[in-house]
Amino acid sequence: MDILDLAYNADGLIPCIVQDADTLEVLMMAWMSEESLALTLECGETVFWSRSRQELWHKGATSGNVQKLRELRYDCDADTLLALVHPAGPACHTGARSCFFRTLR
């Protein structure tokens, strides 16, 4: 499949679930644009589209907590990505290893 064949939403974005390639722990979810996806594949580290800042976001560029891409998968509908990564540090901006550390009651 080509990145152009993926099912992007109306804003030109596709959700990407990021998972630790070794532990299979879900680390985070972020959005990718066609450009950020191409950059991720090119540089071998995750690059996302920040909806709040409206700009590309190379994960760990300032913190050092980069995510080295091991494998990038897409689901059966081609509308969601799964990035298997080797994280260099916490995924969450709070400093937590995963963004999914809270439980909804």
C-alpha cells in the first residue's frame, strides 16, 4: 500500500497508535498527515501533526524521548496506523511512560 492510498479524515489526518515493540504496551495516540507519515518513514523516528499547534511534531526533538520506528502497520480499513517503536524515554508529556495511565470509572 502507498501512503496516498490510506483513508485520511476530512482534515487530511490519520490516527496513529504507538506501541512499544518489545513490551507491546500502548504508549500514545497521535495524528499523522501525509507529510508527517512520509517523514516518519524517511527518518525512522515518529513525526506527527500537532492539531493544537498546526505544525509538524518530531516526537522527542526537544526532550530527547524519540521513538525509533521498528514497524508501521495499518488496519483492515486503512484508516488507522499502528507504529511499533523503541522509545528512548517517556511517551507522555507528563513524564509517564504511557499516556494511558488513568482509569475511567
